[in-house]
Amino acid sequence: MSSMPDSRNFAPASGDALPAALREALERLFRAMDADDVLRICETALGQLGLRGTLHWLPPAGEVGVDPGRVILATDPQTQRILGMQAETGSPSAQGSAELAWLGRLAGVRLRQLSETGRLYESISRLAMAERLQRALYAIAELASTTHNLAEMMQSLHSIVGMLMYAENFYIFLYDSVSDSVRFPYYVDTVDQKPPAPDESYPLQDMRYSLTWNLLQGTQPMMGSVEELARQLEGRFTLIGPACEHWLGVPLTHNNKAVGGIVVQSYRPDTHYTHQDRDLLNYVAQHMQTALERREAHAELERRVADRTAALRATNRVLRQQVLQRQRGERLQSALFRIAELASAPESQQNFYAAVHRVVGGLLYARNFYIALLDESGQNITFPYSVDEIDTERAPRPMGNGATEYVLKHGKPLLADRQTFERLAAAGLYTETGAKSVCWLGVPLIWDDHVKGVLAVQSYSPKHIYDTRDQELLTFVSYHIANALQRKQTSESLKQAYVNLERRVTERTRALALANRDLREQIAERERVERRLMYETLHDSLTGLPNRTLLLQRLGQALQAYHANPSALFAVLFIDLDRFKVINDSVGHLIGDDLLFQAGSRIRACLKTRDLVARLGGDEFAVLLEGISDVGKARLVAERIIAELHVPFRLGVKEIFTSASIGIALPGPHYQQPEELLRDADAAMYRAKDEGRHRSAVFDDRLRREVLSLLEMEGDLRRALSRNEFVPFYQPIVALENGRTVGYEALLRWRHPVRGLLCPGDFLAVAEENGSAESIDWQIFEQVASQASTLAGANGFVSLNVSGRHFRQPDLDDRLLNLLRTYRVNPRSLRIEVTERTLLENPAQVKRMLDNLRQHGVSIALDDFGTGYSSLSYLHQYPIETLKIDRSFIIELAKANSHSVPVVRAIQVLADSLQMQVIAEGIEDDAQREMLRHIGCRFGQGFLFAQAQPVEVWLDGREA
């Protein structure tokens, strides 16, 4: 800070010493509190110096014009304003200029001092605010780890916010997205007469367009008066609760979504919130949200700990009950052993009874205990042992109507209280004898299938009441006591029984030990077998590689990781060994298995440790490549595998060559199941085979469209079968001489509801692959059979194409003949067309069926003759009557130097010699027709005569 200039450097014109008034003005100048005080004091000093002029503040330098009558005294560093004087009469004298300069330096010093002081105060204020903010954040962090309940925590948060700004009216709300509701766990408002309950949830829809609702819709703070907020929200505002003077709310966010908010509001006209308050509250809210989340996580942890503690407590109770039951069982077992010992011990009868009393007393309350026995006559009762609080002696007595007699007569236990005794007495089954007990329990002593006595305990106090468990226990014990009594009476038998018992116990113990040992061995063996089965379940038995199950598990995990993180790219390679069936059939299955084993090892050697190779079955392998960056990496691995498998295999003394075709599929968002990826990789592999084998192909959008189209075609085929969309179209077979129709060939057509009329070439391959071709054929056979009689007439015929797959069924001929009988079709009106390939597949079975059909009058035609083996053995081995020349020969007939002419002529001569009929297929112009007539062919069909049409067309034309 600058020091005050020495007044000795300037002496006023009036004398060497400063006047007292001027000195006082200068002292006031250095006590000035702001720039305006400096201006007023300087005006006073000018008067003391005798200078006339007006002081005023000018704009910063560069914005002030030049004025000859203006004198610049000083500059305010804080605002950059200039303190200037406008002289009243021209420029001041030299003495006056010096005085003004002196006064300006003093004013400049004070202005700089004020600026420096202002900066220091501002820094101190910022530091104080930072310190309060730091203390607030520390307090919030401490709240998250304290054990206060939620209400106390919210109250502490309120106090913390109150340290930073005006927060007399403060509330916190939390949003539950599951129930779409809002809860106000803390709400303090000096004006609101109906504050929300802290434990109640309010539907968010009920407070639509409120300030709370609007704050939840976004993630930005909101501040202003009610009118300002209404303008900001542009019609999406409804006031709920009392109107405040100023409102400030900030959201509590989690994962960029609002999950609650903190609001402070003022009802005072002189208290408004600033942008600094907004930023401060927003900053604090972030830490509050963290504290609330930590608190919620802590509460969740405590809840889980409490649940676990409760579960452990329940388990402990069960264990205690089990321990009690086990202890009771041990006591019972100990009692039984003690009774058995007493029965064989050389003690007196009285000591035996006393020992039995002690044993029973260890199991239940037996302070009052007695044993009653029948004499040999069965008419009197004796009491060899009795201990009782009231009836100290029990004399023998004849059979009466007491409780003891009741047990003896009925031979079953009796558990009775006073009500039971009264009920028995009312029924005449009981007469009171001796002291009245509160609860009485007696069980029979039975041996040799007769009731010999009674074992009884009783209580004279309500504190000791027997229940059914005591009855069961005493009944169980009574059997052993009865046995002990019986053994006492027959000591020799008892000794022998004891020896037998010991022996049986020893044998049983040894047997149990052996059984336990065998059981442990079986468990160990079962665990080993389970581990082996688990390994075999997930691995291929031939190659030791993982199988399809393990591959799909790993593939499913990789697919889940990809959906969670699309950068975790992987690839599936579907590998098929080319011509493996030829190798297997030529060199044998053993060498083929060895080839598969070595192929799996070579594929494994081309991969990284983390990658997986699996054998799917046959000669098919699959590879899972993880951690790749693009499809190029997968192609490189595929090419490496192809090159490795192309190297000859040395199998024994043979050198085997093979190659591989590989399909590649990469994941995408549309894949949901691992089987889908494997399916598409398989499709890509087949494309690689179609392109020439020994290469790889990537499954792309075109392949996906083809697969989808194939799936759609398969679905349409199955729906078409149920809707009877397949129909026969008939092409006439005519006499070439005059064009007369002699018969028709039934051809398959599909009336597709979208694509229109389809020929077999558009769908038959798909039908054969999915197994629906045979059903389609039988649907056509049914329709042809129903139309054949009408269409063929008396002398015509209908020709039906039967593929080779039908002849694999041994009852084809019978089914066709039954079909003809069902529709009453003359067998001579039907002609069956077969190909040479059909005759090759199962010659004996095919010949048997054709002979049977021929014997019933059905004609047999050999279709596409000349395109197959054209073996002459067919013509005399099978009952063939007609040869159909393939259209490929007919097309070339009319061309110059065609080789088809001699071939067709040879077929015609051969047929004439065998007395067979010849039909030429595919006749399209008159030149072909004339050439066939010249050769001697009498019948033909083709577009020259007519195209295939529905049966209605030919029937309508015939009627016309």
C-alpha cells in the first residue's frame, strides 16, 4: 500500500505551514471509505487552497474527449474512472497547478488504498465462503457414515444448507420410477399449513406441472419468483401450495436422470436467491445425492445383514431343537440301555424297581410313581413299588374300577386330567380311589401278549402336566421295562437273550460299518463317474475337443458380453472337411477317425489359448475367436486353418489329402441366441462350398436375406399343405399325326397367395430338404385320382410322376392301388412315370412294386430316357411300356448336323423292336414335329400343342 506524501515537499502560497482546516481535510481524505468520499473531501481541500472549479467523475481513459479547461487529478483503479476538475476561469496559475498536482497525488494514493482494501475484503469473503462450503461437504460426508436415522440425517442436511444461504423454508423430495410417485422425507415450511407426510408417497401425475414436477423433468436447476418461473415454463406451470417470494430448486441426479430434488424458498420480499446460491446449492446437491446413495446402500446392507441374521437365528433355533431332540433321544437310549443293564444285574427286586424309577424320572416328571402287577389269578393287584407324596402306602387290592384297572382291562395307555376322570366316572367306567391327582398317566406292561401290570406316574400340581409325547415316551419305555421284568422272572432266558442281543448288536454294528464303508466307496465312485460324465457331456469322445454343448455355453457368454459392450467383438468359424465322406468310404472309418483327430489338433494349433475349437459331429468343427478387432482377423485365422488342413495327412502308410470350407459369422444386435450365430456360420460355410470349396466365406446381409427367404418358404410350404394350395396342372399328350389328345401328364403347381402360380423348380428343393415333398406329392396324387376318370375318359390316360423317395416306402404300390379303389379309377387310366435314378436306388423293391402295379393294369413309363445311364437292362427287367425322350434331344432335332437325330432314331427303333410306345417331350415348333414324324415317333407333348392348364380348362374345352 502506498504511503502518504510528505507535506514538506509542498508549501501553500499563504505560508510555510498548512492551515489547520486544510490539514483536517487531508486527514479526512485518508479516512475516506469510498471514492465518492474522496471526491467530496477533495472539493473541500480545493476551497481551502483557494482554487475554483468543479470536481466530477469521468469515464475511463480513451472515452474522454480533450477539454482545455479540464484538469485530471487521479484515476480510481477499481472502476477505472477518472477524477477531473473543471476550472471556472481558464487555466490555473503555476502555483495552483502545483497545488492541484499535490492534491491529485494524495487522492490517487487514497483511491489505490481503497482499491487494495476492496480486493482484500473480497478475497477474505471468498475464502470464508470456501471454508463454509468445505465444512458443509465434510459434514455431508460424515452424515453418510453416521448411524442417525433418515429424519435426523435430513435435519442435519437442512442445517448444513442453512450455513451457506437462507434456508428457513427447505424440503427434499425423492422420486420412485417404479411406482411413478414422489415422497417428501423432509419438509420444513413456515407458511404451508398442510405439509406432506414424510412416509407417504404421492403420485407424480397428481402434481403435474407443479414446480416439483418440472424440476424432475429435467436435470437443470430452477430459480426465480413465481411470475418468473411461470414465464420460463411457458404454460407448463401450476402453483401447488402457498406462493413464495423467491424459489430455488436443484435436482438430485443419478446416471443423468433426476431422482429427486432439494428446494429452498423465501417468503420475504427482501430475500432473493442469487446465481451464486444456485451454483452453490447445485454443487452441494451432488454431494447430498452421493451421501443419500451411500446411506441407502448402507441401509440395504443393514437390511441384508438383518435378514441373514434372522435366517441364522432361525437356523440356530432349528439346530437347538435338533440338539434337544438328539439329547432327548440320547437320554432315551441311555435309559433303555440302563433298563437292559438292570434286567441282567444281580440286584434285588426292590433295587431294580427303584432304579427303573430313577430312569423314568430322567425322562419326565415322576415324583409320584408306582408299578402295579396282576397276580397269577388275574383277580388281584399288587404294588411292588410305589413312591407318592400323599399315598405313601399302596396295599394290594382286588380288581376294581380305578384308573389302574382301566388300563389293565383295556390294554392301552390312559392320559387323564380331572375332566377325563369326571367323564369316565359319568360313563360308569371309573371310580375314584386314593388321592385326587391333577394329571395321571398310566401305560400297560405287556409280555407274552398279555397285560401283566401298569406303570403309572401322576402329578398333584398344575405346574406338571403330561402330554401325548410323554405318553408315547412312557409307552415306549414300558415295553422295555416289561421285557426287563420278564427277563428278571426268567433269568436264564434273559442271559441268553442278552448274549443274543450283544451278538446281534455287534453284527449289526459291523454290518453298518461295512455298509458305511461301501457307501463311502460308492459315493467316491459316483463322484468320479459324475466328473467323468460331465467331461464326456461337454467333450467329444473321439477328438477330446469340446462338443456342441460346451461351444454353445461359451458362445452364449460371449454373446452376453457383446450385448453389454459392443466393442467386445468375436467370431464363429464353421469348418467342414471337403470330400470327407469319400475318404471315409474309401479307406475306412478307423483312418477317417484318425484323420478327424489330427484335423482337430491342427485346428487347435492355429488358435490362441483363449480361443475354443469344438467338434460338432461328423467332419464338422467350430471355432470361437474372442478378442478380435474386425472381420479381417477372422479371415486371417480361417486362411491359416485352410492352409494347415491342406497339408497332407500321414495316416499309417497312407498319405491323405483333404481341404476345408469355412463359414464365418460375426455378432450383431439382432442375435439373441448362440444357435443363431452357429446357424449363420453354417450357411456361410455352404456358400464357401458352392463357390468351389477350399475357401472361407463371411455371412453377410445377402446370405441373411437368402436364409430368411428360405425360412419364409418353409413356413409357406407347411401352411400351403394345410390350405390345399398345391394343385395338378395337366399338359396333353397328343398324336403327332393329327394332334388328337390321347392322355395328359399331371404336373405340380403351387397357387401361392402372394407370389402367384409357382412351378416345382421354385420350391421343390426346399420341400425335399424340409421333408414336406412327400406330403405335397400325396396331396397331388389325391387330386389326380379324384379327377382322372373324368379327364381320361374311356380310352385316355393320366400320367403321374412318382419320385424315387416314394419307392423307399415298401407299401407304395398298395397305397396307390387303394387310392384308385377309393376314387373308383380304372387302373388302365393311370400311367406311372419313373426315372432311371429311381430304378438304381433299390432295384429289387422297385421292381416288385412296379410288377404289382402292372399286374393291376397300371402302365409304367420311363421318364427322361437318354439322360441317365440308358441301360438296356432296364427295358427287359422292369415292366416298362413307354419311353419318354428327354426334351434336351428334341431341342436339337431341327438344327443342321445335329447329333440328336440318330440318337432319337435309335431310341425309336429300340422301342419298336420291344413293342414300346415312345413319347417325345418338349416339342416347341413344327420342324421338330415333322422330324419326329419322319423318324416314326407317334406321340409327343410340348408348348407347340398346349401348356399345362388346370383340369377345368380341359373339361370346359371338351364340353364346348
